[in-house]
Amino acid sequence: MGVLSQFTSSVSFLNYLLPLGFPVGITKLIAQYKDKDKSVVQEIIYTTVIVLLLPVFISFLLTFIFAGEVSEFLFDENVYSGYIKVLSVFFPFIVSFALFDAIYKGIGNISLYVKSLILSMVVSLVISVPLVIFFGIGGAIYGLTINYVFFVFYSILKFKKLNVFRFKFSSFKINRDILYELTKIGIAFLVAGALYQLTLLILKKMIIEKYGLDGSGLFQSVLNISLFYFGFIFTSMSSYTFPKISKMENNSSLASELNTTIRFISLIMVPLVLILIVFRYLIVLVLYTSDFLVAEPFFQYQFLGDFFKALSWVLGIWLIPRSKIFFFLLFDIILNVNLIMIFKFILDYTDLGLKGVSFAYLSAYVFHFIINLVLTRKVIGFRFSNKNLKLLISSLAVITGLTYLSFQNLLYGYILFLPVFLGWIFFNLSISEMKEMLGMLKSYMKRYTVKNSQDK
């Protein structure tokens, strides 16, 4: 797990670095032009493909040639250079994955997007399991690429069927205006995304230096859980909220949309966080083995940190559409510096040990939330609605309270989970809201069933 965690972080880093931060700009521009001029959508895709060819080729060449040095940086030994060379061959698929992911979000076909992701993950799981069983670490590393490869080929078939775009080499050219827009947005997300992934690599390198690869594996085991469920939050914001607020010019409408998103995310995240904290032993045993139970202390801070991370993302999602790129980059730099420096301080001067990385994660995102809130209040006049203020205060109370009691005695968490959760629900949701949510769920399931029947 320690070795795999470094490769996973490296792939995530490349997923931000190689596309040059273009995917968010692609989503924004396609969302703006898909109903106005479909030829612009074609030009967005053509421009992106042409521009990204060179950095992908250079990255492949450098990684392949200096695979030994990359292995030394990641693992303090060069025995994994062969795997790194193999991974470099799949760089085009990593970039294509990011490109198609952005197109899905831009055209707004969320149902197809989610189906594509789920199907890719299932195929990846089915193939990866025997690879791991028969080839060990090598099989696991090769398995990392399957998700990207399948997603790309499956998306090509679906886009062709939907007539989203048609590749014609004779029409391939760069639109300078589109390139300028993509670059303007892309630079900010390139720096922010790559910096965060680089920070994770540095944190893991610090862990490896003090606790070995086992320590990195323990941290990754909890981080995987965090990334897995948090991917839903990111998908909902990037595929729905971001394109929507990109069209908003009125501050009051923007503030209202932010409040709506905060309420939606809080109502989804808090139950998940409570389940993860209270039933952490069972979750670790189901997902891993009993050897990973020593990672249990990470749960104390990691998932509360995720809650503040989600709130920070919502409060900062308007910065790029409103061209507040300076603040977007500044806040991200502060976040990543805090993550490294706080963890470094904990390693050197406290006895928190390995779980200090999760404490650093929580601390950095609390501060990130505060500075985003201050700026959002000042620039667009954002205020939490009364319902949301009550929701956030009660959510923090139940998460911290149940976490404290559960870590005092695991049985306390089991006994109190249901009454605390139900109390939180009834405290924050009125009967009419509950009926409305159930109605929305039934309506969605009905539309989904009808659509599937029509497709068949």
C-alpha cells in the first residue's frame, strides 16, 4: 500500500499537470456555447488536443529517460524505475481522461458521465484483482491505468453516438481566442491542482523518511476512503455548480446558490462522516485487513477535515468565474504551505506521531475555510442563511461530540449513533423539507427507470 500510494499520488499529480489546467476552462466554455454554436465546441476540443500534444510527448520522454531519478525521489531507491517507464506510456490516456471528463461536465450529461465513471471503475476492479493476485505490486501498478484506458475508449464511442464532436484532421487548428480563455483559467487550476498533489507527495515522502513505506501505506489507506466518497462532492460541484455560477453576474443570486450548495453538501456529508467515524473498525476490516487497524487514529481528524474542505471549496468556487485568480492561487498556496509546515512541526515537536498528518490536514482546511469565508463576505456580501447557520453549528457539534465519545469508548459511538443522527435530522429538516426530498428522490428514480426502458 505504501508503494502503491506513491504511484497513485503521482498519477493524480500528472492528471493535473499534463492537461495544463485546461479541463475547467473546457467545461466552462462548452457550457456557455453548447446551446449557441456547436462549431465553437468543436474548436474548443481541436484547440485543446493540438496544444496538449507537445507537453504530453515531452513529459513521456523525460519520465522514460529519468525513470531512475523519479524512483529515487518517490521511494528513496530506484528499484521501481521499470514500472515508472511503463506508466509513462499511458500519459496520453491520462490526458484524454481529463479532456473527456471536462466535456461530459460541459455538455451537462451528468447521467452518462456517472455511468461512464462507474463502469470504468467496475471494469478496472474486475481486471485489477487478478493482476494483484498473480503479479503483486506490479499488477496493482498496471491496474492503475485500466480505469483511464477504458474510460477513454468508452467515452469516444458514446460521444460519437451523441454526435458531440467529429474528429476531422483537416479541420484541426488552434483558435487563439479559445486558447487565451483556456490558458487564463488553466494556469490557476494547473498551479493549484498540481501544487496540492505535489504537497501530498512531499507529505508521504516525509512519512516514509520517518516511518518507512508502511507508514505511507497506513496514511494512504485512510486517504483512499476520504478521496472515494469526497469524489462525489467534487463531481457535483464541478459538473453542476461551477457551470451554473459561471453564468451568474448578480451577487445576490450567487450568494443564494452558494447557500443552496452548502446545504446540499452538508446534508450529504455529515451522515457519511458520522458513519466513517463510528464504524471505523468495521470499515477498515471490510476494505483492508486487520493489519490496517493501526490506522484508526487517522479517523479522529481526517473526516472533519474533509467537512471543512467541502465548505472551503463551495465558498471559493466563484473565484475563477469572477476572475479572482490572484486570491484563488494565494489561498491555495497558503493551504499547501500550511499542510507541510504544520505536519513538519508536529513530526519534530509533538508526540502525535503518524496521525499528525491528519491533524495538519484538519488545521490547514479550517484556516482555508476562514479566509475563503472572509473574502466571500467582503466581495459578494455572502451570509449564511439562518437555516444553514443552524445546520453548520449543529453538524460541527454532533461530529466533534460523537468523535470524542467514540474514541473514548467504541461502544459509546455504536449506542449513540442512531439517536444523535436522528436528532440532527429532525433539528435541521422540517417535515415539508423531508417530504420534498423524498419527492425529488422518487421523481428522479421514476425518470431514471423510464429513461432506461427507452434506451433498451
